[in-house]
Amino acid sequence: MKKTIEKISSRPSRPGMVGDGFRVFNYIPGAGITQQRMSPFLMLDFNAEYNFGPSETVKGVGVHPHKGFETVTIAYKGSVAHHDSTGNSGIINPGDVQWMTAGAGILHKEYHEKEFSKTGGPFEMVQLWVNLPKEHKATPAHYQAITAGEMGKIELPDNRGVVNVIAGKFGDVSGPASTYSPVNLFDIKLQNGGETIFNIPATHNTSLLVINGNVKVNGTEVKEHSFVLFGNEGEEISIAADDNAVVLVISGEPINEPIVSYGPFVMNTEQEIHEAIMEFQSGKYGVLE
């Protein structure tokens, strides 16, 4: 049985700026789609393709804390560098994914990679926030740097496209990301006329974002930069490209626990939020220049 389409949302009318380096359109939470409805996904920001131009001053987001969830950064165009208070650092290039588990608390900063900043060029990224179950919110902070070459890959027949499996399982192919609750994350690239059909558990909260191109989803026309929310019934999803297209599919088993969010902290109670703020102010998350 095909998954029902509950809602199709067009791109928000105006972008917001995160720091001075990320010009994003926010889809989760938004347009009536709450964090609880999309659990375990707390946020989806899409930096639709934008040319920031050359800059001698590196643009980005300065030092900030996170606790109680994970951030997932998916690079399509441009390069992002990052540092954190555990000593980790790296560069996320096109096709790469950085999966950071903030867990018990971390300081982080992310910005345009130095050489990319000097030359400028197209910049296109997605950042997801994924909730952690209560039993894992105190896990030590760590991250997974997943390169394009490490993705699970499915080549579609007749060179009509490729599916990059970041997390979960697409058919018999598993993604490299380790997750704390069942999550599927598929980066699907289709040539004009390409099509793929796959199954997602009916119980998962499931959606997709059309990064580029126009597609038909279960026979329904969906335009570029639109967000599709599926109902929690049926399992089959078909995506057919009307032109060259890129689609990001996300699904996850809901975490049926209270969500209390305050900026970069996501916990289960107000008291835990107050504790997170006190920990940050007292320097428990370490030091990052």
C-alpha cells in the first residue's frame, strides 16, 4: 500500500540568517508541522543554492552550545569547516555528511571553509536536528565524519540515478551512520525520467524535501524546494523525476517522550533545560576559541 501524502508545503517565503554564513529556509518546525509530529526530527533548515561571493572574512556561526540531540549537516555545494570543544575538527565537502552527537553537552562552531570563502561560489546545505531518547541524552559528545565515498549506494537501472544511503536501510543496502533510534536518511539523485520505489515502515514519521528539480511523488506533482509530509499509513513511496532532481528523504520511529526545547538545548523537562543552561554558564561544556 502506498503511503498517503498528508501535506505538501512550498518553500517558506523568506529565508533567515544563521550567523552570517547560512541563508536558510526552515521547514521543521513550521507550516503547522511540530517537533512532536516529526519526531525524532526536531529541525530542518535548508540553505537553498546561494552564492555568497568571495570574502576575505570567513562567514559562519561562532561558538555556541548544544545538548540533548544530534546535528546532521549534509553538504551539496560549497564546503564547511567546523571545530568543537572536544578537540574535533574537519571539513564537510560536497557529498559528505557530519553527524554530531551533542549528547551531554558540547561547544561548536561552523563556518565557510577558508579556501571556499576566498573564491566564493554556489553554496547548498541541509542541517537536521535529530532528538535523542531520554536514556541517551547524557551520552558523551562525539561525531561521525561520513565522506561521500563511504555512503551506501544503489545505482538505478539504465544510469537513471543513484541513491546515497546515509542512515538506515534502502532495500538491502545500509547506510554508515550509527543512530540512537531507528532513522532512515536517503539522498536520492535522479536523471530526467528516472524513478525509484522503496518502502518505509508505516509507523515512521516520514517526509521528503525536493532539493532540486521537479518530481512526482506517488503520482502527485511536487515542485522544487517543496516539502512533503506523509501520513502514518502505507509503506510504499515512488519518486519519478520530471527533470534532473535531488530529493532528501527522512524517516524515523517516533520517540514518544516529552520535548522541551530552549534554543540549542533539547531535553524532556523544564528543570533539565535550566540545568543545561547552568552547565553551559559554568563552563562544563569545555572551552572553544
